[in-house]
Amino acid sequence: MKLKIAVIDDEIDIRDIVRTVLEKEGYDIVEAENGISGLELIRKSAPDLIVCDITMPEMTGDELFKVLRESESDLAVIPFVFLSGSVDTEDKIKRLNNGADGCFKKPVNLSLLVAHINSHLSRVARVSEFFKKNLDDIAEALPNSINHDFSTYKSLTVNTLGYISVLVSAINVDREKNQDEQMTVKKLTTENSDVVVDNFSRLLVKDVVQSEIDYIHYCLNGFKERRKLVRSANGEDLSWTMIFMVVEAELEGFKLFVSDLYVSVPCAKSTINARISSLIEDDVLIKSCDLSDGRRQQLMLTERFRDELMNHIKANIEMVKQVG
């Protein structure tokens, strides 16, 4: 997709010259003859950059610039370059200090204008890529899959706001899912304890692997309930929560990454990282880089601890079956 530049000037000859030069550079050009029609054009077309004359009828370039910069929408961040036949060095300095992205005197050196625009939009593309990488990190930390086309050839604001909207939707879906799970757990734990044991015993008549998963889910729900009763989980609860989440991932055949814990466990990143380091030192967990994405670190149980824990889980399952 071509980047779009709005050229606003009451002199049609100037617009034609600027349009011709910029179209040769591969830009998509939209035009307006004064500030009023220019504002309407900008609102409708959302250009990536604006080239605007200063002295125009109905609304001057300075007035248009002020309206855009005071806007609470994404129009406020569109790069704005002034053109004028009546500016001196002091006028240029004043406008640049007020936040303009360029100020050129007519007749303008077209090669210099084009180079300035190319440089500025290149910088916008780098900032856009920087935002993308950081938003990707947030997306990877979410349990829900994110699918968003973030193109550096689109407006920075359109890209960023669109991606943020996708992330917020995913976070809201996850929050609603967690709330539903908590309501289910709350209903289960308020029922008569004999009924709970009976229901859980019936779950355990399934095959061995499914029984182990049910046991893991049952324990994880217990940790969630304790977190609701006690504002901050103690170190032991945090350790076992992470251990059971790793077990759950291994039994259900998916990967658990450190970034998943940042979202799923209600603790500070530093606390989670410190607990992971402690469990690695105790030969409980191991951490390795994902082959498909070296930035992500997968958590797994050590072979020794996995064998001991699975024997413990199976023994508990047999005990509950006998009670049932």
C-alpha cells in the first residue's frame, strides 16, 4: 500500500508541481485548495503526511495546524510540513519550535523537499516497527492467539490503534473466560463436600491420562480459591501453581512459556522470575529457548521431578477412587 500525502495550497500550479514530484517517488497524493477543505480531506483520507501552504483564504495553514495539533484524535500526530512564499529564518524557527515537522520557503528546492519527506516517513516507519515489536511481545504473552496485519506501509496511528484494539479485545475475552472459571469454581466449593468428592470420583473413572489432567485442574482451582481468600499467594502456593501449570501443559500437549505466567499468575514479573530461578536451582524446572522464536523461553519439568510428581499424582488418584 502506498503512503498517502495531502497537499494543501490555494495555488493550483504549486499543487501540480508538488504532486508530480511526489507521485514519481511512489506516494499517493490527495489535494485541497484551502484550510477548510483541507481539514475535511484530512479527516476523510487520514494521510501519512501533510504539505501545506501558510497564506490561504478561509483558513490559513497556521490555523489548520493548530486545529490538528489540538485534536484529541490520531490527526494530532500526522507529520505537518509548511510551504510559504513569505517566511524568513525566524518564521521557520518559530513554526519548528511549535511542533511543525518542516518549513520551506517558495520557490522550494524540490529535491530537498522530497528528501526531507522521505527521511521523515522513513523515521515514521522505524517507529512503527518499534511499536510492532513491543505489541508483538504483549500479544505473545496472551493465552489467546492474535491475528493482526501490522504493515509498516500504513499510517503509524492506524497500525498502532488497530493493533491495540485487537489486544484489548483478546484481553477482555481472557478476562471473561477467567471470570466464568472462577464462578464455576466458587459454585463447586460452596456445595456439600460429600457431593464434591462424589463428583470428582466419577471424573476419575476415565482413562489414566485424563484422570491426571482432572487432578491437575482440581489442584489449580484450589490455588485460585486460596488467592481469593488471601490477597497475595505465599511462596509455596506460587511454586506449586507454576509446577502444576507446567504439568498441565505437558499432559495436554502444548508449550508453556515464561511470558504465559506473566499473564496467568497474579504476581509481579520479578517475583515470578525469582521463583522460576529458585525452582531451576532445586532441579524442578528447566528453561529452554523455543526453536521457532528464540525470544520465548519454554518451561519444562526435569525428568527426575516429573517421575516423582507423576507417581505422587497417581497415588492420590487411587486414594480418591477408593474413597469414592
